[in-house]
Amino acid sequence: MNFLINLKKSAFYLLFFLNAAMVFSQQDSIPKTKSLFWQKVQFGGGLGLGVGNGYTNVSLSPTAYYNFNPKFTGGFGLIGSYVAQNANNQNILDFKSTILGASLIGLVNPLPEIQLSAELEELNVNRKFDDPIYVDDNFWNTALFLGAGYRSQNVVVGMKFNVLHQDNNEVYSQSWMPFFRVMF
């Protein structure tokens, strides 16, 4: 009986060793390089979370960039946001809002430290209110941001201006907006 158990153990260890040897033999000893296309691709975006006293704000906005050359970059992004206010019987309006959209962005680097940007953004806003005085709303919002920033390697800090901003804009309360961009 012990002989049979030892034979099974030996067979198991032998098969395990051969399997491991086969797996590691499939690895290349020469590292592969990325294709020229993927060498010019960068990713970035934003992630936000705000919570407190019945309020929740979650946002996610991934972005992909393609560097045509050291001076010109183009890209696109996706935008998603969820906001909810729970009044907890405090005479505060209960509401939920979702924002989904996309953007196209063009970047120009006239100097290595300076980055100019143009970003066209289209958002679908869906708002639902618990109070019958307010009407639920679903609308589209278009923004065209022109911006400038200081660039240090993959980080850019700057300011952008929404040239399509109107005073009754229900997505952005101001036309000026600071930005912090990180690209990997």
C-alpha cells in the first residue's frame, strides 16, 4: 500500500516538474519591443470620489492619446459621472444625476514646457428629482475648451476656457476651469 502511495506521489511530482519546465521553456529570452504605433500611445484620465452627509459623487474619465510627433498629439476620452443627494428629511432636495459623454482633444507643444489644448466635449445629462415641483431632465451639453498649461515630462498643469459657455449652463457653472493632466 505504501509503495502505491509513493508511486502516485512520484508520478505527481514528475508531471508537475515536466509541466513547469514546459511552461518556462515557452518564454522568450529576448524581450519583444512594442510596435511603433504602441510606442506613440499614452493613457491618462481622471478618477473622482466625493462622499459626505447623504451626498455621493463618483466620476471616471479615461483618456487615450496618440503622439503624432513631439509637437502634436491627438486623443479621445470617455466621461462618466454619478451624483446623488439623499436629504434624510432635512428639507433638502433629493436628486440623482448621471452624466455620460465623450471628448476629442488636440494638444500642441510649441516649446517642451508649454502645452496648448483644444477639447470638444459632448455630454448627455440625466437628472431625476424626488420633489414634484422640479421636472426630471435629460439634455445634451456641448463644450469647447481652449487651454494652456505648463508641462514637465508627463504632467501638465494649466487653465482652460469653455468658449461655448452660457450663463445658464447647468453642467459647468463657470467658463474657466483649471486642469491637471497626467499621461502614462
